Amino acid sequence: MKTGYGTYHYDGGELWVEGVPLRTLAERLGTPLYVYSASKIRTQYRNFDRVFAGRSRTVCYAMKANSNLAVLRLLAEEGAGADIVSVGELVRARRAGIPPHRIVFSGVGKTETEIVAAIRAGILMFNVESAEELEAIEAAARRLRRPAPVSLRVNPNVSVDTHHHIATGKAENKFGVPYEKAVELYRYAARKPWLNIVGIQAHIGSQILEVRPYLETAKKLLSLVDRLQSHGIYLHVLDLGGGLGVPYHGEKPPAPADLARRLLPMMKGRNLRLVFEPGRFLVAESGCLLTRVLYRKETAHKNFVVVDAAMNDLARPALYDAYHPVWPVRRSSIRGVATDVVGPVCESGDYLAKGRVLPRPHAGDFLAVLGAGAYGFSMSSQYNSRPRAAEVLVFGSQWWVVRERETLNDLVRGEKIPPALK
Ligand SMILES: Cc1ncc(COP(=O)(O)O)c(C=O)c1O
């Protein structure tokens, strides 16, 4: 059995994160509980950013991965910008201290309210995903009498070996404008005085485990940059999106340095700021979901361990069949048996792990679901009327609750029984 995962490690038979035993957190704060390691987030950010040192660049954290204000503040202090997809994310990013000139706005369905808020905030650029969206941004900018900064999100039709729900750069996906239409749209934008053309963007998918698709994408975008120049349109930003993978189950994703080594020579002599939008890479390995064993259930077919965390807390296994390491908080020398770790939600898809060889736990034992820092809490819901978990940020041997556990009152906040039913 492995003894470490990022900043999570066994010591004296107990699982620790940095200088804090996970048992202490589970006992003091209850479960389910999300725990994040500040030093892991910092290290990931620095590893990404430093390989592009010497070039003008902005690392815009894709905050949909984990939008807790404390996580955002930590990254803001490191110099990160943000990739946002809603006005809600804009508000969070600004509250966490991320400067507007480091914010890019992605997404196929930006509303007028969101467009106006982002123009007023003074963001770096909209990554525009359709001709109609470009018109809507132009109309809003004209009304506000403030030029709107735009880049086109181009669909490069590049294939990526990942789960089909998180591949976004093929022609059949809903994202971006078709490659062949891009020049025409840029020429349209160039004629509009209230549109300020900034750059070009592509985001081809998530949990990408090779450098090749990034290079293919960069090549295609740079060829568009050159074609645009011949029309007198000069771009200042090349945004290659996010997507760099992490090891959940022995995968060997490329390091940012591998990407930089191959990409930077392509950028030589070009006066383009590089923008990246990593989400998962920065936060996935920092986080775990702590859960308590409720019951064991052994049938003729299977061993189940029922825990107090469920698909509403961590949707990734149910959504994408995603693998997360599940480790006992107290290490055991008992031989493991194949076990499904399932939650209390009334769906067969409600599981956290399947067929995992785990020492048979007892009710009250704690398990840590690792690699849960990205698309964990941020995708959680109250399904089955389950209050959302608390979140904790660990710094060395110190820790802070960075989001309180929801209460039963939070579940019904805003709901009303109409007079007709009284
Ligand atoms: C436009 C855009 N940028 C960046 C990301 C971040 O992807 P990842 O977390 O895989 O880095 C996403 C994820 O969905 C995205 O849609």
C-alpha cells in the first residue's frame, strides 16, 4: 500500500495532512468534512507559474474547481488571476482580492447582466463562444459607452483522451466558435468601435495526460494569429485554457515543465502574453473528503461499507466513474477485502469507490477520500436534503474552518408555503 499522496501521509499509524492528524479534524468538526492543504496548493501554483518565467503570462485559476474564498485568497496572494463562468464567480474572485485585469470570462451562456457586470469590473477579456454572444457584448458595451475586451474561444477540433463528458475541443462539442468561422468573426469585431480585440483562446478538455493536444491547439491558434495579422488584426494574448491532469490512480500526467519545454519554442519572436486556466491541477491533490463509517453490509455478492458522505458531497464517481483513493484514517494491519464504499443517498449511482481492497472498517472509523480538492465541494448539492459539508484549510500544524457546515435551517432558506396551502 502507498504511504503518501501529496501532503497526505501516514505517521505513527495515523493519516496526517501537513502537520495535522485527520482524526483530530474529524473528531472536532464532524463529518463529512472537506480538508485542503495550503502548502500543496501553493506548490502546484508555483510549479506551474515558474516554468513560464521570463515570458509575460497570467495563470487564471479556473475557480469552478474550488471556489472557496480562502482558496481564492491563497491563490490571489500567489499572483493568480481567475477564469470565471458566472457573475457569482466574478463576485467571489473580487471579494478574494483577485484584480479584474487578471480575470477572463468563459462560458457559452453569459447573460446580459453578467456581461454588464464584467465590463463594469474591467476584466482582462471575455472568451466569446458564439457570433450572437459577440453581438450581445457589443450591444452592452455600446450602451455602457465602455469598450469591451474580447477574445474568441476557438474550437480547434483537437481530440483528447479523457472522459467524453470533459472533452471540450472537438467540433461536435458545444464550446467555442468553429475554427473556419474565426477569421470572419474577428473581422466583424474589428469593425465595431465598442469591441476591443485582445486575443484568442481554446480549452480542449480536462484531466489531459499528454502534451500533444496542447501543441496541436497552439499550432492551430498561432496559424490563425498569423492569418489575422494579414487582415491588420493584431492579437496580444494566447490563452490555452486549462485541463492539465493529475494522478488519481497512478496516471502520469506531464509536468508543467514538459509543456513549457515544447510550447515556449513555438512562441519565440511572438509578442503574445500567455494565459492558462488550470483548475484541477492547482487544487485536486490538496483536498480530501473525510467521512465516517456508519454500517457494514455483507451480501452474497458484495461487501459494502456505508459512510456518511455521499454523491451530493462528491459527485465525481457518480458522474464520471471517477476514481479517488480511499484510505483509512487509522492504518490497519488487517488484510483488506474488496469493498464498495457507498453513501446514504437513494440512488444506485451513489458510491465513492467500487471494489476497493480495504481493511474491514468498524462503525465510527474514519476514511479519507483523497484527490477531492477539485470539483468536490464546488459540485456538491443538498440532494436528499443533506446539508453541505464544512471546509477546512490547513497551514502546517494550524487549521481554519473556511466554510461552516450548513444547518437544517439552511436547507429551507428562502422556501415558502403559499397562503393557498395554509
Ligand atoms: C473554459 C475552461 N477553462 C478551464 C477549465 C479548467 O479545467 P481543469 O480543471 O481541467 O484545469 C475549464 C473546465 O471545465 C473550462 O471550462
